[in-house]
Amino acid sequence: MGGPGGGIEDLPTPRPGPSQDAHDSHDAAPGCASCALSTGGARLARLGLAPGRHDHVVALAGNPNTGKSTVFNALTGLRQHVGNWSGKTVARAEGGFTYGGARYRIVDLPGTYSLLSTSADEDVARDALLFGQPDVVVVVVDATRLERNLPLVLQIRQITGRVVVALNLVDEARRHGLTVDARHLTRELGVPVVPMAARRNEGIPDLLAAIAQVAGTRDAPAPLRLVHKDPALEEAVSDLAGRVAGQFPGVPNARWVALRLLEGDPGIEAAVRDGTLGELATPATPVERAG
């Protein structure tokens, strides 16, 4: 397993490759790229493959088969343009859109069930979220399979509070007689939960409004911190997190890195041993922002 690497901002333009959407059984073709959705005067303009200079970076995460690619397509007007992540064979897709006067670059991360990486796909998703520090993380979940999808949401909430949960496939849930209390989920998770059916464009305006709200706030909720009941274990985690922060200044989420070291994550261990963990705090190329 390779060590961590490849944040969101320092990756080159993706090389064209075959679509990987075949696994996403819920996805449907997006509307035309010139269409616009309006929410209280703010309009969506899909930028396709050429987001250019941007104000905010949005990472799109979720389990496979949640309709994640459909959300990506609905926001960008693309039908999944796929390339490879730097130094890896894992497919990567990105695009852009403008909304409310701001330009957004959106990166579609590989579908994954966990950030406790056991595969190249999970390595990419973990590293992009842990070290890439996107302005917003949209986690797409299947409203009919919340028990399977929520563990990833909780893992991401331990990394960042800049999260929007896209509660997708509510139409399928209704068809099966299921109702999800999005307000209750919002209270429990501490971040916006937006009910939607992306293939019908249902909920897309609300998702855009939530993305803009999170991207524009300086007071995002703090990451969830799970304090261990065993005082000795909590002391070990805190001590190791302090050592990580001291050895690798500027590396985000030192506590999460410490937890992974205690659990024996071979990729994180290798990055600490060879010193490459420190490189993740400094992008290889300047962050390209608008204005």
C-alpha cells in the first residue's frame, strides 16, 4: 500500500480515460449543460471541464452506488469526465460551476465505504479529505441504506465540520414506504442534511444553497472529537498527536493521524518513517483562486 499523498489542490489536469460510471446503478444522464437552476435569485451555471480560477473547492464523497456521479453531473453539466489521480491508477473526475457569484471546482472522489483505507481508492479518498482540506465536503448517502452509509459520514465529520450531507434517492425511499427525518439528522450530525433525488433534479437548488452557506462561513462546526472512555488510551492519543504536530508542523488532523498510527495503518506509518507526511502540508503548486 502506498503512503498518503496527492491533495486536492496540487493535482494536475486529469488525463482523459474511460468512464467508470457503470458501477453506479442509480445514475442517470444529466440535463443539458447550458441549463440553469435558480434559488432565490442565485443561479447555477455549469462550467463542465473548465472551471478555471475558482473561489472554493468542493470534494464529493460517498459509498459506491449512492448516485454520487449523478450529483456531480447535475452540478457540472458533464457526463463524468474521468482521468487518473497523480501517481495512481485510480480514476478521477472534476469539473466546475458558478453559483451566487462564486466559482466552484468540484472533485469527485472515488466511491469508498471507509476512510480506514484498505485499497487504492480508499487511500485517495482519505488523503484528499484528510490533507487536501477542501472548502466543502458533500457526502452523498442513499436514503434507503442509511445504516450502511452513515459510518463514512461520521468518519468524515471527525476530520472536518465543513460538510453537507446529500440525502439522495429520497424518491426511492418513498417508493419503499421509508421516511427519513432530515431535520433530526441535521441536529445529530451538526451539519446540513439536504433531501434530494438528483436524477430528477429534486433538491439540487437546496444543495447549492447549503454548499454556498458552508463555503462562505468562517465558523464551520468543529470536527467531531470522540473522546475514549479509557483515560490511558486518550492520554496516548493526545500525546502521540502532539508529537505528530511537533514533527510535522502544518499537517492538518494530527489527532486523526495519531489514531491511525495506533491502529497500525501501514500507509500512514510509511509516510511518517520516510518523512513524506510533512510534504502534505505544502501543496506542490500554488493554490489557484479567483481574484
